[in-house]
Amino acid sequence: MLEVRDLTVHFGGVKALDGAHLTAQRGSITALIGPNGAGKTTFFNCVTGLYRTGAGSVTWAGTDLTGLPPHKVAEAGLSRTFQNLALFRTLSVRENVLTGAHRLGRAGFTAGVLRWPAVRREERRMRDAVDEVLDEVGLTDVRDKPVNGLPYGTLKRVELARALASRPELLLLDEPAGGLSHGEVDELRTLILDVRERRDLTVLLVEHHMSLVMSMSHHITVMNFGRTIAEGTPAEVQADPGVVEAYLGAPA
């Protein structure tokens, strides 16, 4: 499982995380929710190695990830999407997703420069694997198109496909429903559930779309002002007075 304990992060005099904690069981969908500015994306960035923590620990499947750089975290089986799209706009859909498969390559620099037969075989295997992912998320028809100019909902799927291309065990989704229409949110729900089942994934989800969170999460952790204020099932969290106060700004 994923176990995050007592994460603390300071940005100058601002305490972005103040002893935040979270546990996600293997195979589950765990949601991390909270008002804007609660520290959710900072939490994600600490788990995936983009930020260094001042204190606390991150453990996945018995491996201590605390302080590891992002590429080492990826090697441990974690992959993520971003709240703000982080795609290469001039590259095609397939080329963007191929960047997610980069960590699976084994050829060294010299072999790549000299284009040895093993390198060409590896590239073919990676393209075939990426094409399978594109088919899985419904992007086959646009795989050769530049991402620049594609609809926003399609770009969200490209981000998801790139994360899946690294063959993760733990998939972290940072506001995947942000900016989507109601119909697209319904399609996203079905896609995440299907992908999780097919690939036996553990999913950690940051999301403001409460109907999506409540309909698909097994467990929810709530943050406010950098601290974990509640944990439990969707029903337990909905009934927690501290959660109601954090969202509505007044005692329940």
C-alpha cells in the first residue's frame, strides 16, 4: 500500500503541508479532496519527487520513496498526470505517449546513437505497446495528429495515456475531470474504472468534482490548510462536521 506520514513542506514563511498523512490500499481508488489551497497538489508533488519534504515519509509497497528524484519514483512503479496539461504541443499524440514509455527502455546512449539492431527492435516494441494504450483510451484515430489544436477532453486522455505507458502500479491523477463537460466526466469515470480493473492498478485521485469522487472512491482523505482533517468512506466523509465546515466556512 501507499503510506504517507507527517509530510511537512515550507515555502518561505508559508507552511504548505503541516503533518499531512494518507494511506491507500493496493487495488483501491483513494481520493484526496479539500478546498482550493488545501495543499493537495503539493502533496502529490512530494509523493512523486518533484518537491523535497521538510519532514515526513513516503512508502510504497515497502519501498521508501522519501527524497527520491522523480525518475527513481517512476522506477518504483508510480506515474501521474498533471492539473495543468504538460504536453509537447508540436509532437503527435503517439510521440507524447511514447515519452511516458521512456523509462522502460534499456538501450544505452552509444547503442542509440549507432542505431544497433537491438535498439530498433526495442523501439518497435515500445511503439506497439503505446499503440495498445492509445486503443485502450480511445485515441487510435488521432494518434498521428499533433496535440496542438485537439479538443481539451482529448488532451486529458493523452495525459492519461502517457501515464499508463510507463506501466505503473500506482496511478496518481491530479484533477482529471477539470474542464470537462458532464458527458466527458461520465466517460472518464468509466475509463478510470476499466483501466484500474484491467491493469490491476491502485489509483490516487485529486479532484473537485464531488459526484465523480463519491461515485468511484473506496476511501477519501480530506485536507485543509495543509493538514489531514478527515479520512473514511464516502458516506463517513460526507457526514463529518469538520469537512462540512472546511467547505462551507461555518460549523455544520
